[in-house]
Amino acid sequence: MQLSVQVDDKGGVISVQGDVDLYSSPELRKAIARLAKKKIAPLIVDLTSVEYMDSSGVATLVEGMKLTGKYDGDFRICCLSVGVREVLELARLDRVFHIFETREAAQKGRS
């Protein structure tokens, strides 16, 4: 898994490439925690290049939502593959997360 982080006056975006699983999710968790510590809002996780996510990846996203909630931030995810969307729907987390089709929509906060 590879991450790139961009922060500007519009918030922060973590772009993820590769699988998010038991082995790689701690790296994503650290990136989210660093931005949350700075109270970046909105904090967007762009999953364009993620085809597979296991339960530890889902737990990392839930933790990100909780961390941003501590400072009334806004945690958003965007650009889900079919596989990742199915995992979130199966756990019914598609009703909990702010999910956007594109990064631009996530930045604007509109579906």
C-alpha cells in the first residue's frame, strides 16, 4: 500500500493505493491520526486505487471518523471500488460514513 497526503486550505486528502489489510492498515491509521491531531477538516480518504479492504481497513476508517468527531471535524471517504463499497454495505457502514463518488464532491461536501 502507498499513501500520499495533501493538506491545503480546503482540508486534507489521503490518497491510498493498494490493498488495505491487516498488514497495511496501521500505516493508514497513522496518517489519519496525524491529520486528526492537527484538526484538519474536512479529512478525506480517497480510495480510488483500492480494490480490496478487509475488516482491519474498515476498523481504521471507523477510527478516523471517531478521531475527527472529537474536534467536530468532518471525515469523508470517496471513490470506492465495487469491492470496497460492498464491504461497507455488508457492515451497513455506508449509512454511517459520508461517502462521495468523486474527490471533488468530497471536497465540496456534496454528493
